[in-house]
Amino acid sequence: MFQRFTIFMQAYKLRNFSEVANTLFISQPTVSVQLKKLEEELHVTLFIRQGPKEVIPTEEADYLYRQLLNLRDEWDHVLEQLQHIKEKKEVCVIACSNTCATNYMPRIYRDLQDAFPNIIFELKQMNSDDVMKQMEQHEAHIGLIEKPLMHETFRRFPIFEDELVLAGKKDATQWLMRESESGIYYYNQRFLEEQNVHLPILKVNSNALIVELLKQGEGLTILSKDSLVPGIPYDKHYTYHRLFYCVTRTHPATSQINDLNAYIEQKYALKK
């Protein structure tokens, strides 16, 4: 049954039986046969075939996938507890948006580690949208984001306030723009529209690279003041303020993660 569930979850994500076969190192007919047997056992249709390879999940498949994610969490927890039974250790993955990872996570990591010595932390850096995807896929236990994104099964609260400034030399001939999924993209787009700026745009998908370009005098951008290094000029007259949020799961996998969530909210949540 586990094998069929594994095949099903890959088919749900990839929507292509050939890719599932390649990913799991099995034949495509095996994929089709195992999924057919699973449908027969469950007495439901899980996929609508769009030809020999591509498929579309049904509503029943959507429900089964969500439940299997929860079951996988519970099974992973069992395995982790078996592996760490002597040490009583537990893994917690914190997914951070780019600015949160570089500017704020280092400020609280030591505190979290000291407060929860039996938790093994893993840190991941990505944009805010991908953080939410990691949370939805149960690949992360806690998310730190710079966009007010929300999900029905998550709890969200602000933990940091950030000051954004116009950074770079005023005579720069191009605008440095993060990708649209980045939390700071909105503020750059807003500034360009409000100030009627029409500079050529250079798309850059990394804050670190933007900082290096600014150090070389290349471009203007709206950027977190905390991301700047000495030597990069900025204009104090053009500022925005934004909040960074902590996202936790409403029903954490373990009591330790639940205690960690409560600790972060109690100690770091901004007062209203």
C-alpha cells in the first residue's frame, strides 16, 4: 500500500505518468497498473486521463493527497522518534524569505537553539511564495515571510518591522528589480508608478547580487535599509515600512513544535 501511495503522490504532483516512472525508477505500465489497483481498492476515480501520459487529479484525489500529507508527517515523526529515541531530538525546518533569512533569522536563531536544545533546526532560504508552498507541502514547520500571505490552516503574526529606502546613486541609469514573487517587488513597482520613473529595468533574483551592484554604483532600487552595507548611498526622504510575518501550522506535528510556535509568538510577535 505504501508503494501505491508513493506512486499516487508523485502522479498528483507531476501530472505525467512518464515523469513519475522516471522519478521512481519504475516502468510506466507499473505506474498505471498500481494507480488502477489503488482506485479499485478505494472505489474512486483519482485521475482523468488526458492521453497515454498526462492526467488531471479529481476532487477525490485532492482530498486523498491532503490526507496523505498529514499521514506522511505522522509517519516521518515516528521515524524521527525512532532515530532520536536516545537523544530525544526532533527536526524543525524553518523556511525563510530572502530578507528574513539574511537580516533577521540570525538575530533569533541562537535564542531558539538555546531555548529548545532538543530540536535540530534546519534553515531554508527562498522567496515568500515558495515559503508558503513549503508549508503547504509540509516540507517546513515554520515560515518567515515578507508578504501578508495567508492560508486557512496556518496562523500568521507579525514579528519584525522593516524600513525600505531608495538605495543607489541618484544618477544611475537603470533600475534593479527583484522577481514578481519577491516581497519587495511590490514596493519597487509602487515607487516607479508614484514617482513616474522610467529607467530601464534590470531583473535580479538575489538581494545579495543587488547589494553588490549597488556597491559598484550600478542602478537604483527600493531595498531594506538593513540589507545595505557602508558605502551604498540612500535617500531618507523616500521610505516605506513593511512587516515580516511568522507563519505556523494550526495543528503542529508534535508538542515540541507547538511549544516552539508559542515561544516565538510570545517573545517576538509585535504588539498591536
